[in-house]
Amino acid sequence: MAKPVPAFTSTEDFFFKTPLYSVQQIDYNAAMKVFRKSFRVDGYCPYCRQQSTFVHRPTSQDSLPSTDEKPHFTGQVALACARSELAHIIVFHCRMASGLLQKVGQYPSFADIALDESKNYSKLLSSEDEAEFHRAIGLAAHNVGIGSYVYLRRIFERLIVNRFEEFKAAEGWSDGDFYGVRMDDKVSLLKDHLPPFLVRNARIYSILSLGIHELREDQCLAFFNVLRQSLVVILEEDKKKKEDLERQKQLEKEIAAFTKPDKELPAPTLASLGDSKYITKNE
Ligand SMILES: [Zn+2]
């Protein structure tokens, strides 16, 4: 069975989330909007190193899409970042034949942009997770879908195992409660210590496993962004929870250390504080 070709959904998806050479079906009207009309689109700017809005101003040099139902076109689309329209430009080479659209080149490369974007998450990750997250994004950017799932799954597994090891003594769990049971059961065992988004969406793990064992490359790639962003949400929640616990622990320590002040000592006067900056000139 020939694999179905996905339909063009938006300029944002096409220019910023679709790897080179991936094919999409596009009709004449949508093709005219992409290549002949001005538009604005949100995406990651590798020059600003953050999300930005890009502007497309079509030139007249490229060949026009032919007017039949399955348009042909080949040419360049330059998107200029609204923060610096002359310097921050991403250039795409696009090809459309028989109504099938693909990017056949771009600068800066899709992988460079994706990897640069992933550096924003470095602060959430251990160095081991960071290296593997980076690898997952790099592979997906080069159309290696199944391989990218392997690395995402390893990050997921590591979070679960680390959490078990952190809490097993306090909770009185034995290794047998955890190792050797299914991931669903691991997540429900650890549910009070895991990010709520992960607990609600533990299915992510089975999707990752399905990708590794059963899905095709293109099916993995089509869902990669959802999984990547889900993992970021999980890591952000996890980091926030750790910081909250740390802050609470510190405050509890300070509250426990509080001792009632001695009543016999007189309250300090301004003069006894011995600091002239507290005493106004009139005194
Ligand atoms: Zn920019």
C-alpha cells in the first residue's frame, strides 16, 4: 500500500516544523498564498535565538505556480525576522510538482535551527539528558524518525528510574515493586512524585515504544513535535516542583530554627544600633 501524502496545513508547519524533502499535498490557492502573497508567520529565529514573527514579501523573479489543479513551481522564499528584516533572514528553496510541495534546501539548515532552539531547554536537563535530547532533535531534523524516538524514550525512562531511586527508601518500596513491572504501573506507583502532565499522559511512553517497534519513519516524524514539546512540559514541571520543594525545605528549616526572643533584653534604640544613617539630621 502506498503511503498517504499529508496535506499542507499551514506556513508555520511547512517552513518551521517540516524537515527537508518531506512531501505535502497543496492546492493552487494555498500555493499562491505561500509563494505570491505577503504573509506573517511565527517561528524560531536562530539569530535572535528566540521565537519571533517573520515576514514574507514575494519577489516577481520566481516562476508563477501554473494555474491548473496540480500546480508546478520552483523558487525561493525568504522569510525576514520582524526584529531585524535585513539581517535575520531564513531562505528556503521550494519545489512543487504535480501539486506536491517540498522544501529542497534552506539556510540556516533545519537541523541547525532545531538544535539551536533545543539549547533553550538545556537548563532543564542533566548533561546526559541534554546530549540525548539534542541527538533526538538532530535525528528528526534529518528525517530519522525512529532513531529520534529511541532517545526521547531513554530520557523518559531515566526520569522514572531516578524518581524511584530517590524515593524508594522514604516510601518503603522494594526493587520488586518497580523493576519488572509495566511502565503504566511504574507511573502509578510514583504518581505523587512525578509531574502531573506526565501522570495524565503516561501514554507518551507507549507511543514512543510503538514508534520504535511498529511505526514507519514518516509516521514517527509526523508526531515528533508533539512528543518533543510534551517532554519539555514534563521537564519544566519537574524542575519547578524540585525548586518549590527546595524552597519549602529551606523555609521549614528557618521556621524550625526560630527561637522566642528573650523578654528581659530592652528593645534596641536608634542610638544603640550605632548606625548614623538611621538617624535623621533633626535629631
Ligand atoms: Zn531575529
